[in-house]
Amino acid sequence: MRSIARDPLLAFARVVLFLAMGLCGLVGAVMLVTAPFMIFGRFSILDDVSADLEGATTGTFLAIGGVMLLVAVAAALAFLFLRHLLRIIDSVGEGDPFVPVNATRLAAMAWLTIAIEALTYPIGGLGILIARSFPNVHSDLEVGFSLSGVLLAVILFILARVFRKGAQMRADLEGMV
């Protein structure tokens, strides 16, 4: 790991990834802790805020709790994505990035990207349901296809193949020597 300390870009990337992983953990934990209050305490919450939130129903609070749980899942998936990336960066710092495990990590990151992208649909759908509970409030919430998420997944799948081929070529070369 000494070479990471000497490479400022890798050191900076590690710090940023640790901060992002911490943020994912914090968001996931907050959502997991507060979602049950929203789901199981919806009747008391509704009694407390019914005058302030015209149009809110128990279904609204169930939808909010559902969004919170789905966001917790998305945060966990993002944490796993970042952990794979951190391990790839560590292998670069060690001077050995073209190993089969990095190809597997990149493919896993691609699948995690697809899973996170897929979660945006139920989260957005519940968000629209929540917004419709409040007819007096204007909302521009839209749910749609994200080309950038799909493009990232495709790039990661291609990079996984490149790393797999690089590891295979290196193994073949070592076998010849």
C-alpha cells in the first residue's frame, strides 16, 4: 500500500471513496431507522399533522416508508459499488490491476449499476403517488429512463472484459517465460 501514499491521485480517490461510503452508510442507516416510524406510526403521525398536510392519508405515509426502505437498499448497493471500486484502486496502488478478481469486481459493479437504475422506477412511482396526495402542491417529479446509468453499466461490462483479457494475456505470457 505504500505506492498509494506516493500517488496523490490514488490517495485522493481513496479518501473520496471512504467519505462516499460513509455517506451511503449514514443515509442507509437513517432510512432504515426512520422508515418503521413512518410505516407503523402512520396513524399517530397523521393525527398530529392532519391539519397541516391536507390530503395526506395513511397510504401516503406507507408510500413514504416504502421510499425510505428502497432508498436504504439503493444506499447499500451504492456502498457495495464503491467498495468494489476501492478494492480496484488498491490493486492499482499495489501495481497489479490486471487480475481476474478485478474483472469480476467490474462486472459486479455493472450489475449493481443496473440494480440501482432499476430501483429508480419504484422509488419514482411512489414519489409520484406521494405527490398526488397533495393536490395543492405543485410537483415536477418525473420517472424515466436514464441513459447515463445504462451507459455506465455497459462501460463497466466492457472494462470487465478488458481486465479479464489482460489478466489472461499476462498469465499466458508468464507461462511462456
